[in-house]
Amino acid sequence: MVWNVGSKGCLTVNSSYEDLNTVGIEKVEWPWKMIWKTKIPYKVNCFTWLLAKEAVLTHENLNKRGFTVFFV
């Protein structure tokens, strides 16, 4: 028997893990340059970049981190 995924033809944990994580998954590239080259205010660029990276501290994320937000 030959393992066709690994470079040496041997079954290893690493080659199995790589095979399971790459089969059928297409990597989608985000057009990062489009965010920074548009003619919009810099603060909007920064917010869009944070939003794309899922780093914006929304109400839900703040609650997960233990912050209490009060609306007036």
C-alpha cells in the first residue's frame, strides 16, 4: 500500500491532517488592496479592514469579553 498524499509515500499524522484540511477547500483571497486604494476617508478604510478581519468589537463580541454595554 502507498499513501499518495505524503511526499515520501508514508502515512503520517501530519500528512493525514494536511489531506483532511485541504481536500475540497478553495482559498478565497480578499481584495485587500481595494480597501486601501479607494478614495474614502481613512477612518472608513480602517473600519472596513477591521470588519473584514472580524476584529471589530461589536456589541456581541464585547459581551463575550465580559464588557457591559448600556444604551441610552
